[in-house]
Amino acid sequence: MGDDDNLDLGTIYGAAKFGSRTATPRILTVYAGAGGHHEPDQRLRLTRGTARELRAAGYTMVRVRHRFRTYEISLTRYLGLDR
């Protein structure tokens, strides 16, 4: 079983935000304070693993698209690090 399959704070946040704990919205832009918003180098989906990798690379937020809606998501909150 992969890390993304575990029910944890990120999937609880996903369930509340997107209506499904298994949702993997498409990442439109990534945000790093001084660099602002820009498109990622490759097509990415928001998962626990992707969120951890982006945080490690210095990004703090993502803008995602899910079911015809756009959301701005704090990676800290998505990963449950704000608790």
C-alpha cells in the first residue's frame, strides 16, 4: 500500500475541499514567495507525495483545478503540518 493510500490529514483535507479523499486535482501553478506563481515544468497531480516534493523544493502553495473549479491550496495545510 502506497503512502498516498493512507487516510491521514491530507486526505481528510482533500475530502473536505474536493468532496473525495481520493481526489487528485491537476496542479496549474506552484507558488514560492519571491518567485510568485508559475507553471510547473511537467503535468502534476496533487497527491501527498507531490506535495512533499514541492515543499522540499521550496514551494508553499499550489493552484489546482478540480471539477471545473480552481482552488489555491497551502501545502502546509494539505500535509497537516499546521496542527
